[in-house]
Amino acid sequence: MEVYLVRHTETVCEKGICYGQSDVRILEPYLELFESIKNKIPTDAVVYSSPLFRCTELAKYLSNEIITDTRLMEMNFGDWEMKNWDAIAPEELNPWMTDFVTVRVPNGESFTDLHERVNDFLEKELQTFNSKPVIIVAHAGVIRSILCKISDLPLKEAFNNKVDFGAVIKVKL
């Protein structure tokens, strides 16, 4: 099955802000970027999206019919949401930076938690589509998780997968 992993475009958050599941806006103007993305994907695809605005805005541009799924949301950064990374106490941040795969953010998730819900989505949702291409509009963490799964890359090496804003990555599942 052909799957197109599409990352949302750049957000209005200034660099250094942790905004995982916070519902932030995207940087305008974005319609030209949306059109460029639309030209890289098939028109007859089934479109899934994270329910966060930065993804649904793009997904709605790509298709009149989208399916939102909370399992496609970015990592839950719990107490760190909307904080500057530099403002997070080192005693909280350092264990996670050392092992983001298994260490949970206070009142949030670990990367393993994200990976498990993304895998649940892949196993339960995508089994119904055999011939139609699928587009998944999501976040860098979700896309990195999928890329780790299909390439057998250990989760601790997820950041080896470069996923720019507005990226379109075609994979076979």
C-alpha cells in the first residue's frame, strides 16, 4: 500500500517552545505551500489527519473528506507544553534527554507511548485499504515513529529521520 506521510507546515511558535499536543496555529501565508504539497500526492487517496489545527487545516485543503484520529497527535509533553525548553528544570529535562524513548515527560508521554498508539493506528486503520493510496497528515514525532517501524530503526535513533515542515515522504506498507 502506498502511504504518503505529510508533516504540517511551520507553526507560529517561536523557536525553542515545546508545543507537542498544544493546538497552535500555522504560519501564514500557507496556501502556496499547501498547493505545493497537494501537487506531490495522489488525488484519489484516503486522508487521515491528527485532529490538531496545524494538521487539519492542511488535510482539509488536500481533500474534502478527512478522517481525524487522536492516535496521530504529536507526543504529549504534559507539564512542558508551551514552555521554552530552556525554562524546563534540568532535573526534569535531563533524564528525558538521556532516554526520551522510555522516560515519560511529567504528566505526558514517552516516545514509546507515542509509538504504541501510532502502531495501533497502523494495525487497525490501514488494514481496510488495499488499493487506494493513503495520506497521513501528522507531526514529526508520528512520522519518525512510522519510519522507525518500517525500517526497523531503533526508536532511540528516530531523530536520524529528517522530517521538515511540509515534508512529503512516500512509503510502502
